[in-house]
Amino acid sequence: MACIQNQHTYTFKNCKGGTVMDLSGGDNYSIIGYHDDNGPNQAWTFQNNGDHWVIKSAGADKYLGIEGDVDGAADGAKVVAVSSPAKWDINDSDVQGVQGIRILLHGKQFSVDLSTTEMRQKAHQSNFGPGGAVPIRFGRLSSANSILFHLTTS
């Protein structure tokens, strides 16, 4: 099992792209991949609730969730900050040669994933800020983009 500990705070770095999971300061809603600036909006506290985890921003009273109805979640849905806790599963990497964890929507095979090449191109054409920050979505991908390396922050 992944070495995430209850009530500990972590920063997550994408194993492939090197960006960290960031609660956008622009709207306090979007979850983006961004360069590591060691901000509280890049730190996430994990709470184990028995059969699932709740992930809360250390910098805001917001939880990691998805846009729309969890029961109707579909491939490509946007990962966002929400006011009510969402349920997540934490699994070790299943990508050969890549160490880290996968954050999955509880009971589903959708994992938090940095965007595809097409979305990266759109991000660079848009104004996502310094470093070409890219929105995070979730999907059924089995690539290293969906594996996050965790760094203990407190």
C-alpha cells in the first residue's frame, strides 16, 4: 500500500512532467499542474476514513473533487477544489518502472492525471501563467502522467 499517512500533509510532483498539483490562486477552484513554489496551495492533507481518503488543501478550506456529479463521472472530467469532501482511493504505481502513487476516484478506475499533449498545446495558447500550467483531469490512462510522487511537507 502507498505510504501516505493519515493527517499528514504532502506536495505531489508529477513523475513525468515534474509539475506539482496546485490549487490555482487565480480562482481558488482550478487544480493545475504548476512549477513548485512551495506554497500552501500546493500542499494537501490526507484523512483516512476507513474505506476511502479525503484530500484537503492546506492553503484553503477546499477539498480535492471533480466538476459535476461523482456518480456520473466520465473520462476527462475536470479535477477541481470543492467545498464538500470527495472520496478517493490511493494506490501504488502500476506503471512499470515508475514509482509513486495513483489517486483514484473512490470505487472507480479513474485517476488524477495531468493533461494530454493536446491539452498542453491549448494551455500554452491560453494564459495559465508562468511555466505553462496545465489543468489536471482524470481518466482511465495508464501512463506516467497519472503517477504522482509525494513529498512530505509536514
